Amino acid sequence: MSKDIVQIFDTTLRDGEQVPGCKLDKEQKLVIARRLDDLGVDIIEAGFPISSPGDFNAVFEIAKIVKNATVCGLTRAVKKDIEVAAEALKPAKTPRIHTGIGTSDSHIRYKFNSNKEAIIERAVSAVSYAKTFVEDVEFYAEDAGRTDNEFLARVCEAVIKAGATVLNIPDTTGYCLPEEYGAKIKYLKENVTGIHKAVLSCHCHNDLGLATANSIAGVINGARQIECTINGIGERAGNTSLEEVVMILRQHPYLGIDTNINSKLLYDTSQMVSDKMGMLVQPNKAIVGANAFAHSSGIHQDGVIKNRETYEIMDPAEVGVNESSIVLTARSGRAALAYRAKKVGYELTKVQLDIVYQEFLKYADQQKEIVDGDIHEIIESSNIKIES
Ligand code: KIV
Ligand code: ZN
């Protein structure tokens, strides 16, 4: 069965870099951009060129070196922003301008002190102006998650007429439930005249821990682009995590939807971004966290040692992790101890294992984890004769 491809739009260098303390210098951005290109990302949002001369330069240099991906720059619905973004994107083989405006009642009232008709006018003129510089123009309806669907559909229709190629439907505040976000995408698919001319894009924030679920709901309902970041970094609680959406689609092939990502580079890319941004990956982070393929309770360890599939839904090698780990703690059983002892050079008989296990429990009750050095010490102090 041929699969539908969802475009992966990576915004690590724009929405991700907005995280306090995560600022990158130009060289770091270039290294990350090169890696994203190798990873198979379809669009790299390289920055917000009007925001500072440093960001302008970074976008300009990234546009020069990216070989495969489209390079994108963010703007507000402001002429000067669009001109500066167009200038920064000049060296790109395939440039995209990402322009937009807030569409929810609260944005219209408090941010713009405006009204719905004037917002549509500004949206249309921003897209039309961006089209004078580049062919590929993405429009974002900021706070679309809290925008009423009827008005959102009117905005979408107007910007498609003005030439928008992609419609970004951001859940800027991470408010929506998956059903609600999915229904919003479905509503737009069914009610916007000309929708076949544009790609619908999910851009979800994680304030309620639902960014990934919302993006997948969007895709199931017809969106064909996901905006995401490595490790899910981003404003406040972050953005949709790239590695999660990629592996969700790959682990559920019956959906008939995949991405162009080389998943074997996911773990390394996650480590690289974490290192450059100085932002640790939480150990229990799905796919790339230190514990994502670590088993520590006796029941699970026994199963995984017999057959990995008992407690793992994906092969760690698929995401670039060498192998699953069997962590020894006071909750571990004999199977795990025998397995780890063998790895450090001891082939224990059943009787020996019983003796060593009692000694192991005394150690394990005092420590968070038993490491290889401890295993030697435990076996030595067990007073058993090991054949070498
Ligand atoms: O979250 C958001 O609405 C954004 C837009 C600027 C695309 O990041
Ligand atoms: Zn965002």
C-alpha cells in the first residue's frame, strides 16, 4: 500500500529557540540545521529574521547551506517583516515565508484592538505581499485553537484566494482536546472553498501535555504537515515533539501515513540539540529519554530477556539506540542478575545464582542502581567458586 506523506516542519530553531536560556549562536544553529536536513525534515523554520540582526544572519547562512529542505522564515503580518524575511531567505533553493496574525477573540480585542473584518484584510494583504517575493507562503492563524471555526474558515478561504500554499492552524495556548482539534481540521477540510489548493498544518503547544495527541488527531482528520521541535522544546511547556509524531505514525502503519524522516538519526539528534541548547532531556521522555528502553522491574526484565517484544513496542535500533538496557535495582529478579553477570563475564549456575542473588539484594536495598563494578564486588563477596 502506498502511504500518504505528512510533511515534517521543524521549528526547533525558531519556536524552540524562544525557550529562556536556550539561545544558540550562529555556528550552533548551522550545525543543527545541517543535521535536520540529514534527518529528512521537509521544512526548516530557521528563525524570525526581523527579530534581531543575529537571527537575520543565521537565517541567511542556513538558507545557503541547506541542501534538501525548504527554508522558512517567520514574520508578523507586517510589510517590513516580510521584506526582511524575503531578504534573509534569498540564498535558499526553496524559500518559504511564514506570515500570519491572531484570529481568536482575545487576540483581536486585546492584541490588536481591532475587529474581524480588519483582521481578514491584514491577513490577505500580508499573504499577497509575501507572494510578491516567494511562491511558497504559509499563513498562520495564531490562537486558532480558541478561534471559532466559522470565522477561522472565512480567514482560511480569504488567504487561499490570496495565494497561501499552507494553512497553519496553531493551538498556540495548548488548550484544545484531541477530539476538538481533530474536529477543527475536519471542519476546515469540509467547509473552506479552495482547501484542496493548500496543505493544512498542525502547530500544537503542550500546556496540557496534549501537543502530540492533538497533532496526530489533526493528521487523522486531513492535515498533511506537522510543526514540531526536537525533544518537544518550545515556549512554556513546549511544542509537539518531532520524534514522537514520527514514531507514532511509523508504529501504526494501518493509518497509511508516514514521514520522510530517517528515524535512525533521532536519538543522536536529540542528544545534539540537548547539548547545544543546554537543556536536558527528561529521563522518561518518550522515544529519546534515557529510560525509554530501560527495564528495571523483575517481571518486565524476565519478559524482555526472553523476548524483547513482551515489553517493547519498537526496536530501539529504529531510533538509533544501540540496545535496550536491563537496569539492576532492588526490584530486579534472578533473570536480570544472571543476564548482567554474564555480560560482565560470569556464567552462573542455578545454585550460584541463588547465593549471589541473596547478596545482591543486600546491596540493592542500599543503592538506587547496581552498576557493573558492584556486580564484581557482589560476586566476590558471595564466596562462590567460579570456573574460569
Ligand atoms: O504558536 C504559535 O501560534 C506560533 C505562530 C507564530 C506560528 O508559534
Ligand atoms: Zn508556536
